[in-house]
Amino acid sequence: MKTFKFKDRLRKEIMVSSLITISLASLVIFGGLFGYYYYSINQEITEERERITKQYKSITSYLDENLEMYSETIFARYVDGKLTDRDLYEEYYHLLSRKERNVRIRLLLLDKNKNLLFDSEKKEDIRLIYFLNTVVDNNPLEEKVIRRIFMTPQREHTLLSLKKIKEDSYTIGYAAFLMNGNDFLQNSSGNGTQYLLYDNYHNVFSSSSFEFLKGSLEKVSSEVRDGNFQSEEGNYYSKHRLLESNMNLIVYKKLESLNILWRFSFSIVMILVFFLLLFSRYSSKKIAYNNSRYVEFISNEMKKVTNNKNYRFKIESKDEFQFLSENINQMLDELEELNQNNISLLKENVISERKMLEAQFNPHFLYNTLETIRVATYYDTELANKLILNLNTILRYSISKMNEVAAIKTDMLYIKNYLEICKERFERFTFDITIEEQTEEFLIPKLLILPIVENSIKYGFRDRSDLHLSINILRTGESLTIQISDNGGGIDDSTLVKVNSNVFKKSGNHHGLYNAKRRLLLMYPNSYFKVKSPGEHTTVIMKIRE
């Protein structure tokens, strides 16, 4: 009978008067504010998506119409030799003058053998010609306008529209318009929305921000998706639309004001809670004399739990207090389990970060080496074959999952192979490697110094062409010391301070130094990493204790 009396008093005098009121108020406030917030964001993104869609269709229609019209007349006559360059330039400028907006359009004409006949900008762009040839070869039967995205050597993202030039049902050449992505949308919406216009291979034609453009080719990050998504910068909401079979549009907005909305809503609710608590306090006095004994007992039990995490409540009152104590005990058990899980998770995160840093070396190494091979194919095929074999050996070693560490003498063989490849690429590049015999079997993280070597070569050749790199590995006391030095112009003082700082973050230049330092400290927390740059020389010193 006692249980029912306590339950009734608590429900009528406190729960009914306080919890129901605060629950309804909180529901209305939070629901209304957040509903309006997401509705406004959805409207802004929808309007921006429609605006960009309209702009894209307008421009592509203009390009397609003129390609169709000029390919049958002016371009065909030029390919046949019936018009001079001067005549074609007059028609080209006439075409530009008819545009409603200031959009740069580059005109290129190829003959039936895909040789360049005309370039309105008169540039020697071998990559572009090769790209045009590839597009034609991959679409031999396409009669309509072909749309592709191309990034110029100047890192300009362009939209390519290509059409066959036909005469009496025979293909006599090809005409192409190249539009700069910077000219696509010259005025922003002003409401904080951003957009990405890209193809099915994540190549970007136009964007309002570089936030989600990743890698040397500036492709769209895999983080971006339709609807809600997250990145290191925060939470975003987006909408996607397929403009053409090979062209995607995604409009997104960062949910930056979410915290402000939370604070505002929380403040209002807290004010209501404050007044309701005053009322609850008045009501609680009526039943305090029947329950004070258990309240004091719970307080004493809480002190015992504070002093001993393994202690649990012991209440046998056969009412709500006993039920409460059992739930508190269950909560304490769950918190203890959660604490242990968090400790394990932190350990896993450290391991995961180390793996991520290891995985970053392969793309940089592959890019630099393939560039060397590409150059070699132009003048020495035997050298190119040799470089490919070396690359194959190094890649097999770099992606091998057998061991995370390797002996110095083994690891340095692959570093030497890499430097030999660089020596073929840079005519005046020299290097030397000195390894004490007693250090050859010392185990280090696989390819630990590779990003430092890449960093030295990347920035060293900016200031001089006769770069020299020295690698010295020796034993000093109980530590292994690795020194990598170059004469590539040095590092400025502000960057040097950041690199040697304990809170050095991966931003700006010298990513190789960050990766090597972070990886070294993850595997050897007591290790030493220092960069010195006297004058035009730079020396990276790493000390590893056994």
C-alpha cells in the first residue's frame, strides 16, 4: 500500500505539474525552431540548385547550337581549305560577341586524322591534343555533341564540347569548344550555399569552393554525398541532380548555426525548468517527511560509490527507491563497461592513425615515379623499361603487408632505387648514403625516410638545379641516429618553428615532414625529431631508442 501512496503523490504533485508541462514546452520549442531551420536551408539549396541548373542548360544549349550550326558551314569550309585563318577569326569573334555573358570560349579544329588545324588561343598544349584524340577514339560512332571535363596544365577546369565535322556523310574533321569553369557562375547566391559541378569520374568543371577538392587532380572528395554528410570541418546538408548522363550537380550548405540554435533553445527551456523547479520544490515539501530517510540514505550511498567504484547501492524498501537503486547500480555497471570500451577505442584510434599515415606514402611515391617514367619514354625506351622494373620492385615492397618494420639495410636498398630513379630524372642531382655496419639490422618503420627524401627533392629543386642529398645512419649511445641533409635553399624560420613544434599540424607545405614525424612518434613515443636549416642547407635528425 505504501508503494502506491508514494507513486500517487509523486505523480500528482510533481510529475503531473512539472514534467508534462516541461515536456510539452520543450517539444513545441525544439520542434518549431528546428523545423523552421531545416525548412529554410532546404529552400535555399533548392533555389540555388534550380538557378545553377538553368545556367548550365542555357550555356550548354548555346554551345551545342553553335557547334551544330558552324560545323555544317564555317568549320567545314575551313577544314576544306576554303577559308583562311583570318576569315575564321572573324567568325569566331562574331560568335563571341553574340554571347549574353562574358564567357571565355576556346575554339579548336582538328582534321580527320585528329591533327590540330586551328587554336583560337594559339597555345602549344600537347596534353589537350592528346586528350581530344582520346575522346574521339573512345567515341567513334557518336554523332551528337560529346561532353567531357579537362584540367589544363595551368590547373584550370574546363568543359569540353566536341562535335564531328561532316561533309556528304563523311567525317572530315572535329570541332571543339573549351569553356573555363571560372566563367560558369560569376555571382554567388549570398546565402552561404556552395556547389560542385562534376562528371561521373569526380572530375570538377566548376565549384564555388575548394573545400572538397582533393588530390593533385582536384577531384571531388568521397565525403560528399546526397543528403546529410560529415567532414572534418563540420556537418553539411546537400541535394544532388543529374544534369546529363555524365554531369552531376550537388548543392550543399554547412550547418554552421546549429550550435547557436541549440543554445537559444536550451536557454528558453532552462528558464522554464527554473520556474517549474521552484514549483516542484514547494510541492516536494509536502511529501519530504515520508521520504527524507531514503534520500539521506541514497546520499550516503553515493559518497561510498565516489570512494569505491566497485561499491553498489543496497536498498530494500520495496518501493520506488529500491527500483531507483537497482537502476543506478545498472547504470554504474554500464558506465564502467563504457569506460573500458573507451580506453580500448583510444588505443585502436592510435593504431588506425598510424596505418593511415603509412598508407599516404604510396600515392606520393607513385605519382613522382610515374612522372619520371613518362619523361623517359620520350628519349630512351630502355631506360623507361628499367625504371618500370624498379618501380614494380619498390611498389611491391611498399604495399607489402607482411611486416610494418624492416631492417635498415633492406629498407635503404629501396630508398637507393628511388634516388637512382630521381637521378635519371634530374641531370645534376647527386646523393650519397652512409650506413654504419652495426646499424644495418636495426628495425625501423618501412620507408620511414621516404617522405623526407621526397620533401627535400620537391622543394630543393625550386631554388637550384644541382641539388645534393646526403643520408647518414649511425649509432650514438643507445640510440639510432638518421640524418637527411640537402643543399636546396633551406626552410624559412616561421616554417621551421612550426615543424619543430610539438603541435605541428599537416597544413600548407612540407607534408612529408609531417607524415614522417607523426609516424615516428606513433611507433616510438620517446623518439627525437628535429629539423635544422642553417643558410641554404636543411638537415632532418631522427633519433630512435631501442
